[in-house]
Amino acid sequence: MNYKAEHVPKNSRFEIDLGEDVAHADYRLSGNVMTIFHVYTPPEYRGQGLAAMVTKFALDYIRENKMKVIPQCPYVTDYIEKNKEYQELLAG
């Protein structure tokens, strides 16, 4: 199945609609710094790359909007470590 990530500002998160459920990355925004504090994929959808997809979408959004990121979620920290092109987005 083809999944698509989207930004849902009213919920302060990035989401992938899975029909009955949602994979998501939750954030807090302070000025031009986005703190991503939680990435979640429902158990029955794990192992399909959805966490990576929503994380990449969030980081690309941050880059496109000339923002910085604080990765409080260990998954996002690991993702940035493995994908060095996003390290320039780190705040601080």
C-alpha cells in the first residue's frame, strides 16, 4: 500500500493515515525550533518503514521552512545520526 505523510498543525504532528489508525511524529514549536518528542507506529504496522517515513517528512519540512530541530525522541536522534544530511538542522 502507498502511504503518504502529511503535516497536521492543529494536532502539532506529522501523520500517516493508515485507515483505522495513524502513525505520527508529535512536536512542540517554539519560534523556529521544533522539538520532536514522540514517533509512534501502531504495532501491527511496524517493520514497514513508517516511522522513518514520517520522520523524514518532518525533517524535510523543518529544512524547507528554515527551522531547527531538537530531537527528544530516541528514534529521531538515531535517524539523524544515520542520515547525516539532517545534522545541520540540529538546534544548539
